Amino acid sequence: MIKSEGVAVSGTDEPDFSGLEGGEEQAAEDAVQEVVNWYNTQIIAERRAPVPDEERLEELKAGRQAALADQAQLVTADPQEAERIAVVYAARLRDLKES
């Protein structure tokens, strides 16, 4: 790894922020946002269906709302809680994409 102006840089031109404070919180935020994005995409697709499944729409909206509530809680989460949320949401996204 090469040091460039105080920021570690790997073999690519991407900065490596892994040693900076807040990494767990950002990872959790990203993971939750990916799940919210998945729900948004599914909701749009369902609404555009010739005959939208209202029950599925309600389930999707509830899932999105739960993710948004968890996202709001990240503001006060400590690093360990943020790491746990990141792991949970990464697994949830995998499950959602597989279903």
C-alpha cells in the first residue's frame, strides 16, 4: 500500500479509509441503504405490474419502513451495534436477492 498525502492508497486509485473512525457506521449505513433500494425497486415494479399484488405491496412497504427505522437508529449506534447492523443487513440483502 502506498501513502499519498496522508491517505493510504492501494494498487488502484481508490483511497483506503478502512483505518479511519466511523467505518462501521458507514458500512452499516451502506448495507441498510442497499436493502432500502431493493425494496424501492420492488415496490416500483409491483406498482407497474398489469395487476399489482396489493398484499405484496404492503409487505414490501413494511419491509422498507423497518429498514428506514433501523437506518434512523444508526445515528446513535455505537461501533459494535453498527457492525452488527451491517452484518444483518448484508445477509438480508443476500436473502432478498435470492428469493
